[in-house]
Amino acid sequence: MLLHCLVYTSVAHPKISDKHLKSLLVKCRQNNERRNITGILLYLDPFFIQILEGDKAVVESLFDTIKTDARHQKVSIIYQKPIATRSFPNWTMGFNKISDEDLEAVEGFSDFWQRPTSEFFSDSPSEIEKMLEKILEMFKRETLF
């Protein structure tokens, strides 16, 4: 199986509560386990960023479903490529709700959240790699739902 990584951003619509986030996470984990998808979901009200890893066809099919989900607006792929290994092999869906204070603690990360669009990375594709490294660092330190 060829592994594939896809990262997208979106805007929650309508505003989403913590209770709804937890419910969504439970459902995502069940569905992703069945599909052999791993990854993480980050939420900074009202923005989502999700990293999906798995078989390319399965990841793309899941993303097609996500694009039509009424809970998302402005869904944009910001990164996708083949990968040799999973960054999140043990997480069918890691999750973290990020606060403005969390962003201030990670140098450079807040710039992305101020403008989470594919255009942010178009001039410098390496920025997404840096962002993914910072996300991995955050997940090593943080407690997840």
C-alpha cells in the first residue's frame, strides 16, 4: 500500500461547541479505524486543520466526503504528497483544541492561523513541512481529548 498524506483547512459552520467536537471526534475515530486512516484534527475557533494519512484512494474519498459536509466552509487542501511512514501511526484521530496562548508559545505558528489558506503556502511549500513539525512537537506535550 502506498501511503498518502493530505492536510486541509476549513472554517467551522456554524460555531461548534466542545460537546459537539467530542462527539465528532468519537465518530471520526470509529470511521478512520475502519478505513485504516490515521491523523490529527486541530481546532482554533473557528478554524480546523486536519492531517489525514492512509491509502491514497481512501484518503481522497474521505476528503471528498469532508468537502460536502455542511459543518465546514472554505475547505482548502494545503498539502498532499506520498509518504514513506505515518507521522501518527497510533492515532485514528488525535485531537487538540488550540488557544491563542498556545499559538503564541510556538514561534511562527500563529502566522499560519491568521491566514489559513492554500495561498499562504504557495510561495514557500516548505512552510507546511515546518508547520507539521511544530504540530508534532505540540502533540508530544499536550493532553488530547
